[in-house]
Amino acid sequence: MKTASLSILVLFLAVSAQFASGQVTIEPGSFYTLSDSPADGGASGESGGIQFDMFSSFNVNSKAIRARTLTQPNAVAGEGVASSRIFYEFRVGSTPETVGQAVEGLITYSVDWGGQQLVITGGLSNAVVESELILRDMTTNANMYVRPVHNFDLETYKVRKVTLGLDYDDSGNTAGTFPAILRRGHTYRLTLRMAATVYLVSPLLSGSAVWSDYEAEGMELRSLGVMVQIDQKDLLRRLERVENHRHTYLTGRGEGHNNTEAVSSSPVIIDTKTQSPREDQPQKPR
């Protein structure tokens, strides 16, 4: 009986995502594509000395992030980093009695990228790009999951696959999913982040050059979606209410001694059954 009741309740479950005060609320039992709208925000910045030419930017409408770190002519040693990010926020829907209740979630994503890596020197020099997708619980201010999207450094790549020199055009795409345990009533942030890093240790006036250049194409978030599974605990609680429901009614028409109070029985939930074979069914007389 509970299985049938559970199916009935699922049909009436609100499966929607809406905007409330500028923030997406995703109800249990629904899927929402965050990337159908511009990103909610972003940030960019650079860190390094005068030996590096750095640039970083983000665009919430195109959902693209870009970063570039190049050595200046005759650079000798140091590290430069340019990074950028965009993010989306969403809230998991709740009621007063379900706030904080755990539900299963699934994050889906797709990312394209394009850039160039260059190392013309020896020693410890290297060009690196790193990108990741971060799920953060903004209610508790804690990162829940960090998913690597694209990590590439030219020296490591050269070791495991010999290339023609140290100049490499890096482009590609990836898509994936990862699970997450979400809590109803909590707000979450999904951030796509990238960093272009250059390390350099070279002799003076050696003409060394190291690039990690993802300015022209950078990284573009093609799709980002969130699935929030049905809250089974809440459904069972509703089911208990349905099965235990009673109401009082009058047996008569409002007059006389037959007009007494009575209490209804439990709701009757009819299971759908398969029809019996034709030969076992009653036949009309010929």
C-alpha cells in the first residue's frame, strides 16, 4: 500500500525551479540548467613581479574566463599567476519542517578551452594551466567538492609524450557529472576557475621565454545543470499523514436522531492490478 501511495504523492510533487529575490530555487525532484542564464558573478586577478606580462578577465554573459601570463624579455627568475572565475548560485527548496534535510544531487557540466603554452629555456621553467569546478555550501561556508576540469603543464606533457619542441597549442573540451549530498534550505555556489602560471629560472640575458596564454579563447562554460533528487524522507512523512488521516462527519441531513457524528476510516488506495487471462474471466451466455 505504501508503494502505491508513494507513487501518487510523486505525481503531485512540485518539480520546478524558479527565481526568488534573484536566486534560483531548485525543488527536490527537478533538474535545472543554470547555464541557460548569464553567470551570477565572477572575479579575476594577477600575482607576480615586473618580469611578467599578465592579464585576466571574465564575462558573465558568454560564460567565459581568460588568463594570460608571459615572461618579459630577459626575465631571470620568478613566478607569475593570472586567474579568473565565474560562478552560479542556487538554493535547494525547503519547508519549515524540511530545512537542513539531506537530499541527493547530481551536477552536470561541459567546458571548452583553447590556449598556447611555450617554453624556450631549460632549468626549472614551466608553463601551467589549471582549471576546476568547485561546489561550495554558502550556508556553512565550506567547499564540498572540487572537480578538476583541465590541468596541463608543458614539461610534464613533454615527458610523457614527445612533441616537436616546446610550443604547444592546447585546445579541447570535456563533460562530466559528479554526485553531491545537498541540504534543503541551503544556498550553494558552483564556480568555474582557471589559472595560468609561469615559473622561470634562467641565466641572465639568455633570451628565455615562457608562456601560458589563454587570453584569446580561454575557457567557456558550455553547460551547467543541477539535479535534486526526490526527498524520500519527506515523501514518507506525507504518506504517513495520508494513511492516518481521519475526519468527522454527520450521518444524517442535519435533523433527527440519525444526525450523529461519525469518524471516517483510513483512505482506501487501490492498487492497479493486471487483468486475469481471458479464459478465467466470466463469459456472456451465447
